Amino acid sequence: MKKFYKVGLFFSFIAVTAFVFSSCATIFKGSTDDVSFSSDPSGAKVYVNGTLLGTTPVQLELKSKNSYTIEFKKEGYETKTVLLNNSVGAGWIILDILGGLIPVIIDAATGNWYELDQEHVNAVLEQQK
């Protein structure tokens, strides 16, 4: 009987430790968001913070803790600029607070509780005059 008590105590300790030293956004969400980019007409080059990362349609994995300037460029069309901002997900903060101080510290330090404000960005390009 004493052996079962020790085993149960050990597993309880492991469960409590895992709960206390974890953070919700870090475990369930991670540090990136997938964002898809499209344009009308398609085939526009997508520049993220000045770096060419693809041609529409394209899906990119971006860090959630950053904000981005997205430029759509296509020959014969005006450049379209879109801001992709982030914000703290209120749900993650509430879950972290319920978990204690350590989850709040972990998600704040890693920036994993941030979410990008759009999952899909579409640019309608206008022809140059």
C-alpha cells in the first residue's frame, strides 16, 4: 500500500510541476502564425519588411511577436502596402494568470501570447497610369 502511495505522489508531483512551469500560449500556439497572401491580379511579388519572400498566392510563417510592412509589387501596377500588426491574445493572458506567475513570465518573455491581426491578406492592385 505504501508503494502505491509513493507512486501516486510521484506522478502528482510531476503533473503539478508540468502545470506550474508551463505556459498556455507556448504549449498550444507557439511563436509563429501562418499568413496567406493573395493579390488581384495574382503573380505579385510579396515583400515582407523589404525582403522578397514569394509571389502571390503564397503562405508564409511569420513570428507573432513582430509587426510587418507588406508590399505587393507587380510590373505595370501601383505598389500596394499593407501593415500587418500584432496584439496580445487576451485569452492567453487569462489562462496564464490562472496558471500562476511562471506561465505569465514565460509567455511574456517569449512573446508567444502575441497574435497577428490577419490570417489572410489580399491586395487589389491598380494599374499604373
